[in-house]
Amino acid sequence: MTSYVGGLRARLIWDSLYEMLHDALDDLGWFDAGRQHSSINMISQPVSETIEIPLNTLTVVGEDITSEEIELGSLLSEHPWTFWVDFYAEDDVIGLHLIRDVKDILEGRMASISRGSPTLSVLDYTANTPSQIFVCDIENVEINRGRHTSAGVERAWYGCAFDVVDTYGGEDG
């Protein structure tokens, strides 16, 4: 039996989040050919500030993880992990539309594409057939908008910050 702790647990949460967002946006048609905007490029890492960011690039980036004990005398704790989805849109219409779709996906407001709750099913991608191993909550979803409206790529930059809350007690649960 695999123990889902440490780096393996973090990697599976990250991978599951990326795949969930990609699949949900795909279900909404964002990656379809023939749309009236340039294609969307989705990546799971930050973009270097030293390179030009192609328009319609969507990034998923994890930042701070904190811990909070929730049961006195046990190892059970919550580990909120702050994530950002940044979208460098070709224009404000596409930027606003896509980032609001991301927000509603994360908040579980799109039951038509199986996103009816603000949760993340974490899958074991190390297995031959990935299956759900635990569920994390998605909390504190908020849209952030760049204020440098005349500065190149930031002109149509949209961001969505949120926490993925992992509750577990170590190797035994």
C-alpha cells in the first residue's frame, strides 16, 4: 500500500489540479480549433520574466503551503496550498471570459461539466489506471486583475488565486 505523504502527495495534488482545470476548460471548448481567438496554451509552471510570454498563455503555479493543527493531540492538520492561475490574454474580452470560467470551475458552479462542488479529486497518477485516493477542498477563490493597463502583456493579464486545502494526519491517514 502506498503512503501518500511528502513530495508524492504534493505532486499528485498539483497534477490532479492541472488535469482537472485542463479537462474542465476543454469541456467548455477553450482548446477547440476554429474558435475566434488564438489558441490557448496551458502550462503548469511559472513563466520566466526574462522571456516574452505568448498571448493566450494560461499558467498554473503553486506557492505557499501552511499548516494548521485541527485536532489537539493528533497529527490531523490542514495544509492550505495557495495557487495562481495567470492568463495573458490577447484581449480583455477573452481574458475576462476565460478567467471567470476558471473561477466558476474552482467554485463548483458548473455542474454541466461535472464541476458541481468546490473540491479537487486527487488521483494516483503513479498507478496504471489512475483512481481517486483523496479529496481536497478549494477555498478563497478570488480574481486579481493587473493594474498596468498600458504595459505590454500585462494589458490583458488576469489572475485567479485560490487555496487547495489538504487535510490529513500523516502516513496513517
